[in-house]
Amino acid sequence: MLISDIAVSAGIQIIVGIGLQTLEFNTTVAEIHNGCVYAEPIFQQEKMLGFGTKGLVLSLVVTDAEAGRAWQFSNIKIRNIKTSEDKLFHEISCKTEGRALNRRGACRVWLGEPGVAMVGKASKPFDVTIKDISLTGIAFICSADEEVPMGSVVHLTFMDEELKAKFDLSAIVVRCFDMERARMLYGCKLNHESNALGKYINEKQREKLRAARYSKVVSVQETENKKRR
């Protein structure tokens, strides 16, 4: 799939990776011109957002929510333009084809971090616990009173204080489970993969390995101490 194959009016996400952090900005395809996507401008504090800062890792994701599929375009270039008719756009180009996101075989790590979720764009945010995460999926727990329909797009935000990593992610709800104490567990497919998330997951895995090694050393020392008594 080429970036020029994305349909006009399709919703897209611009994913910005900054170190261990990842940010997501939603917009809509206004036009396809000369093999580039012309996206509706994103504003912050009444200023059009720019993506020209050095060190940013940029990608674009387009999702078919009904089919539960997504395509990711990596190493995209974005420049802000104004047409002769004084219309503003983000011109997005990509030299490589987009790829269907692989939803299988991803290593999952337990988190247990507090977070905030919002179903769609207009709903009220509610508190959740991020149970675990992988490069392609995420699971969260919330009160059974919250309405989270199957197939809905959920926006999840959480912060790992220890690693100083903040994530703002969107995902499609694909399964749910009843839990005790009037709680629900939701499993979701992430709408995009990112280098920042991959680095974070790798660091969490290293944490677990260090903790396991330390526990083993302590256990050996305790055994040796018992033998000496």
C-alpha cells in the first residue's frame, strides 16, 4: 500500500517518537496530490503544529476500525504548506510502502501502571490500570460501570514515573473479560507500532531480568548462610 492509496477523508494518526516518549496527533486526509497526503492542519494554542524538529521519529498510521486492520508508514516527511487559495495543510510524503501491522508474536510485559482512558473523542475520561503491554497490544482494567463497546477505539494515556516515559496510545477493543469486584479487563490491538514503545518494552524486560538475577543471588546467599549455622 502506497501513501497515495489512502482514501480522502480517511482518519489518520501522526506518531511522533521522542526518546522513550510517543505522542499521537489525529487528523484527516483532505487531498491526495502528487503522491502525497495533504492532511487537515493540527493546531495547538492557535498555532499550526510543525514536525521539523531534529531527532523526531515520524510515522503515519491509517486504521480500518471495522476490519480491525491498520497500516503504518515509517520515516515519513512532513512539511507545512499554504496553497494559492490560502489553505493550510500538512504535506506528508513517504518513499516506502506502508505495511500491515503484525499483531502476532509480540512479547508482552506486565505493568500495573495507573492511566486514563477515553472511548472515542467525545467521551468523558475515566481511570484505568494498564495491566500489560506489547509492541502490538495493550490490556487495561476498569470499573464495570464504564461503557467500552467491542470494536471501539480507545485512547489510553499512562506515565511510568521510574523511567520517565509517557505514552498516549490508541487501540481497538478486541476482547473483554469479567473480573471480581465489579471490574472489567479489556484486551486491545494497538493502532500503531513505534520505536519508542519498543525501547520502553525492552527496558522493562531488562528490569525483570535484573530483578530475577538479584533474587537468585539473595536466595543462594541465604542457602549458604543456613549451611554455616
